[in-house]
Amino acid sequence: DGKIYDAYVIYPKNHTSEANFVEYFVYQIMPDILENKCGYKLCIYGRDIYPGEDAVSAIEKRMQKSRRLIILLTHQLINSKEDAYDQHIALYNALIQNDTKVILLEMETIGTYGKLQESLRFIIKQQGTIKWKEEHMVHPQSPNSKFWKQVRYQMPLTHSPS
């Protein structure tokens, strides 16, 4: 299908104290589970998009080469305005072109979804979110936890190397 990545990961990129866990999750836990243990290939901004690359076109190209979009929902992502470009492109591709499936990971309790942009609310209404709960912290590295099973269920089938 011409795709290089199984999923493009969208997460808040501001460096605040609560974002430290999100960054740890994005750069350590997700690759460990989804890449090392389950065989997926993720595209993570900051790891797979290089300094000096035109960020806007790099983001678009990487998304087009991804089978899924994983969006980490946090208060920071919802309330942030400046880092929303990849999110807008992602939602546009998912909803208008209908060619990419979105996986929403609710990293903290969002509560009411009223502040979310309409496109995100629409996706949540259609498919819901996968909620990260504190008890996952005991064994976040277990691909068999309920959370990771739900994520893997939404991911494309992995092609075992032949």
C-alpha cells in the first residue's frame, strides 16, 4: 500500500512538567511495546522528523505514509494552539479524505469533551477513546495489558517478516 509506518504519533510538544510523562510515554513506552514487542513501525516527531527538514511538509509526507494516526489526548494538547498543525492535517486526512484511521489515547481524564475541536468530538462519538489509567503504571511494559490490547486491536495487522 506504499505505507512505511504503521502509525504516526501526535502528542503535545510543549515541555511542561505534566508533559514529561507524555514524552516518556511517546519516546520510551510506546516504542518498547509497539515496535520492540509487537513489530509495528511508528513515526514520532522529534525522532523520525529531522532538524532542518521543513516540518510542515515532513509532517504531511510522514502522515501520508502512515496507516494509522495515534493522537494522545491531554489537557495540554486540547488547550494548546501553537502546536496544532499536525493535528489539523491528521484530522483533515482522517475525516475529509477518509483514508487514515485515528486512534485516540486519552492520557489523562479529559472530562467533558466540550473544549475539543468538533472533528475530534466527532471521532470520539464514533469510536470512543482508549483510556490510559494509573493502574497501567504497574506494568506499562506489558503488551498484554488491557490498554495495549485495545491499542493493538485498532492497529493494522502486522506483516510478519518472511
